[in-house]
Amino acid sequence: HRTSVVIVGAGPAGLTVGSVLRAAGVDCVVLECETRAFIETRPRAGVIEEWAVRALEERGLADHLLKRAERHSACEFRFAGERHRFDYTEVTGGRHHFVYPQPLLVTDLVREYADVRGGDIRFGARDVRVKDIDGDRPTVAYTCPDTGRRQVLHCDFVAGCDGARGASRAALPARRVRVARHDYGIGWLALLAEAPPSADCVLFGMHPDGFAGQMPRSPEVTRYYLQCAPGDDPDKWKPAKVWEQLHRRLAAAGAPPLTEGPLIEKRVLDMHDYVVEPMAYGRLFLAGDAAHLVAPIAAKGMNLALHDAFLLGDALAAHFAGGGDAALASYSTDCLRRVWDYQEFSQWLSEVYHGVSGRDAFRAGTTLARLRRLFTSPVAAAAFAEQYLGTAARY
Ligand code: FAD
């Protein structure tokens, strides 16, 4: 079988690349190891930056999102027993965050790619192997779930969009890439509660026991995070202990009590980042978590995945339209500027979240100073809002 582009992975990155290519009339095949039902219900991210929403809209991919996503205009920091609301829409003169659960975005993108634009997508593809990316005829082999047979796809380009644990990154020659890693040395217990949010905005609780966060996802479901030891066993966190710690760490004068509910997801994330440089070699181009992981501290991962996907989709479409390869040549450099900018912000924000926990009184003092500055210095507030919301500017 021959096609122009094989896209490995049907996450936000792969499906966006596929939809852009289909709109440009380029044939492609998406290979996904899971089922459609699985990817349409896998809970993960929820915050989409306004520039990314606009970019989806320009490509005809935001109809449902614009009807159903919530627009957020503020977040609240709770520290030293007090609550401080940060109205970023006011600070930036009208910019918002969009809250739209990742499974809904993936559902919209699968429907648009496969059902509306007639894209070829193969679910349940096993043992994907990317080969011959050095030459101009790469291949991607996989085992078909129905027949158990190996299939080989011949193509011009491979888009490696298969996330942090995917197979495509392994095809990059180790001597030609560098993987930069950072480990925060902390864990987050990531929780989903079947309960309405207890505040209309994102809450950040900076507490000596550790960070706690609340991220509204929908009127029925709320995401919570609790800082914990890396590698901690989620089963040790019984519901009573989870709620006791959430109440304690998010407590502040005048704050309404949290609404409790059944915990429908409970897992420990070890907070770490990595960046693969360059993000492309030969005919293989990585996008999204396959190329870079950013701990969910600043809710940036899906936004970076979308940014890569827009650049890669447009660059490949330009190639097949005879528009030259300049955008493909600069793809990695163009993506990495935003990647490093968001990594830096996540690291900065990590210190804000975690600096008051533990026994280091000096670090706690400087962290509280950093927090207070956001509410006393308009310049500090503007800088924070710009990075928190992500900039529409090209880097
Ligand atoms: P993925 O979404 O991981 O998609 C990759 C796809 O490839 C998957 O469907 C997978 O099944 C498939 N695949 C994997 N291996 C193979 C293989 N070998 N063969 C074929 N297919 C394969 N980001 C934000 O921007 N905002 C947030 O609020 C936010 N919150 C988060 C909360 C949590 C708890 C977590 C874990 C992440 C969060 N993120 C957030 C990060 C975000 O979810 C990811 O950055 C995003 O999913 C990356 O998209 P992607 O398309 O690159 O990869």
C-alpha cells in the first residue's frame, strides 16, 4: 500500500495533522494502537489556549468546541490562609482560557478527519515500526488486529505523533538527536471527581503540606491534584485522606467548602520533562508528546501538541502543493522556540506551586514573595498572564 503521509498516533497532534492534510487533498493513513472508543474517552487535558482555539477555527476544526467550551477569565491562588483572585482577562484586556476536556476534542477531531473528510484511520494497529527514514521512501509496518498479518505502508513522510510512549521516536538515530531531560523530584496525585467544581475557576493551593489544585472540567466532573512523593502508590490514597488533604491545602478565609464526590480516576504522575532535539530527521517528523513532554504544571502539553501539528500539517501541505520545503526545513526550529518557552514557564510555575512545601524556610519565603508580587506589581501580573495564557505571537 502507498500513501503520501503515515501518521502514527491519533491524539490531538496526529488527528490535527491528518485533518489539515485531508483539507489540502493529501492522502494519508493514521495508525492508532487503541480503539476509537478508548481514545474518545481517555481523560487528560482540559485547558486550550485562545490562540490554539483560533488556529483550530481557521482550519474548520473548532465548531463544537466554540459551542461547548467554557471560557475562563480568572484563576485563584490560595496561600498563607488567604485567597487571591487573578483576573487574567482584565490584565490582558480580554483574553481567555478555554476549558474543553481532551476526550471531547479528540472525538471532534476523529469525526472531522475520518467521517467528514474521509481520512483513512486504522485502530488497533500493533507493533508499529518506522523504517528507512534516511531515504525518500520510508516505510511503516504494523500488525493488523483483524488478520494478525504484518502490513507495510510505503510513504513519502512519517509524522510521529504517538505520544510519550510511542514507537516512532525510536527510529531517530541516537547519534543525531539529543534528549534533554528534567526531573522535578515530585509526584502529583491526579484525581477526577464526579462532583461539580467548588469554584468557577482554577484554584492553586500553596501549602506547607504540598500543592493542591482544582481544575473545573465540566458541571459534573472536576480535576484535582495533590502533590505527593514521586512513585507513590495511588491505592494508599483512600478517598477520606484525599478529601482531608484537599480541604486542608485549599483552605482559605472566606472560601466556600469543596464539594466532594466519587473519585473516578486516581493516578500518580512523576513530574518530569523532556525535549528531543531536533524534532525531525530525514523523512520522520515528530509532533506533540512524542517530541517533548512537559509536566502538567502549567497545562501546556496539549497546546504544544497542537502548535506542532499546525506547523507540520501546513508544511507538509505546502510540500505536496509544490510550495517548496522551507517550512519543513525550519519545522523543528520553529516548534522548539515555543517548546522551550513553555518549559521555562512550567519550571518557574513549579517553584511557585511547590516552594512553600517542605522544611526549607528560605525557599518558602522567596516563594511567598514571588506570589505576592503577582498581586502588587502590574508588570509582574502582565508577564505572568502572558505566559499563563500563551502568546499568539510566532516566536
Ligand atoms: P497523545 O495524546 O498521547 O496521543 C498519542 C496517540 O498515539 C495515542 O492515541 C496513543 O494511543 C497512540 N499511540 C501510542 N503509541 C503508539 C504506537 N506504538 N502505535 C500507534 N499508536 C500509538 N495538556 C494541556 O495542554 N492542558 C492540560 O490541562 C493538560 N492536563 C493534563 C493532565 C494529565 C493528567 C495528563 C497526563 C496530561 C495533561 N496534559 C495537558 C498533556 C496532554 O494530555 C498531552 O500533552 C497531549 O495529549 C499530547 O498530545 P499528543 O497528540 O502529542 O499525544
